[in-house]
Amino acid sequence: MRILLALSLAFSAAVALAQAQPADPGYQPSVGQEGKDVVWVPTPQALVDRMLDLAKVTSKDFVMDLGSGDGRTVITAAKRGAQAVGIEYNPSMVELSQKNAEKAGVSERAKFMKADLFETDLSKATVITMFLLPEINLKLRPRILDLKPGTRVVSNTFTMGEWEPDQTSKLGPGDGCDAYWCTALLWIVPAKVAGTYKTSAGELVLKQDFQKVHGTLTTDGKAVPIDSGRVRGEEVSFRAGGKSYRGRFSNGALELK
């Protein structure tokens, strides 16, 4: 009887203790926790929205978030109708992201992969988002520049070295972003247009530095330098001899309009 009474009292105490304890919330990431390449700091939701606005994400896009953390960027893109994939090395973060996507009702469009971003195929992406350190961005830059022209790349705060962003947008406390990380930077992957072309306006020689181009346009035996040259995806624009020109690069040829 003493044994049964002791067991009964122990069981009652265990039940009371369990009821007093809060439910296990599961894995909870902490700001600043170490990762494979960077520590985890979440992008403020206001900046997530601005980054996707800057990239003009729609239901036609395939978004890849590099270092997707708790999944908020992927989930937000999926809410806009896009197919989105998060690349994350921490398996606990991947599991948390999947749960967050289920709660948000977008698990069919928001997927997460436990993978190394340096070993992941990025070729399907029409939009790439990231919040990585500058040195990581620079390591990724050659692969990004090899993507299909017109691919949009958006970074939280950190740059791509001498590859200048095509557009920058800053938020402040009045925009719902009072953290340090409140700058969105957009790049449009440029076509590789350096070369010599026979065009309707004459012989065009282009040299290229990322999205900027310079060179000469030769018409009737007279060569004039070009200025204000830009490449945005497959679209090329420049001025020469006081005139403005626009064209499109496709299949190795440049056709001026």
C-alpha cells in the first residue's frame, strides 16, 4: 500500500508539474546564432516587402532565397503567388521554415532545402534574394553574372563590390524599419555584350564593365565615342554623336531599334 501510495503521489506530482510547464514551442532560433557562412539576423518584414517590390515579384516568378533562415522572404514571395525556394544549411531552420509555411497556407509554393548555397543550381531563378556578407556576395558574383540576362538579384544592405546596384531603396522608422538592416539593393543581370557588331547605324564596338558599356560607333567612316551606355538584361542603350540608341541583344547579335 505504501508503494502504491508513493507511486500515486509521484504520478500526481508529475502531472501537476507538466501542467505548470509551458508547452514546448519547438526550435526557436536566436538572433546572432552562428551559421555555416554567416550569423543569423532576420531581415525586417518591411524590408522583405520592399526587396520583393524592387524586384517586381509576381506569380510568374521563381524566387530563390540564399540563406533563407526562418523562411520569411520565401513565404512572403509565395503569398504573392510566386514559386519560391529557400536554401538553408541549418536543418532546424529548414524544419522551422516548413512549419511557418504551413501556418501561412503557402506550403505548396514555398519550399525549403537543406543545402550549401555554393553548391546549389541557381539557373531556374528569375529572382534571387539574399542577406549575406559582402565577401560571400563576391564569391557568388561570378555565378550570378552567368545567369540568364534579366535575372533580378536583391540584397539586404550588402553590396557586390564594384558591380554597382541598378537601384537602391532605403527604409526608415516611418516605413516600419527601425533596425540597422534597412537598405534594399537591386541588380539586373546584364547580357554579355562586349564585341563588334554590324548594325543599322554602323559598326558598333562595345567594351563592358558589368551593366556599363563604352566604345565607338562608326558611321560613314567616322568613329564617335559612345556615352551613357547601359545594359539592362538584354536591353542596350547608349548615346553617340548626339543621338540616342536602343537595342536588344539576342543569340549573339545586337539589333538597334
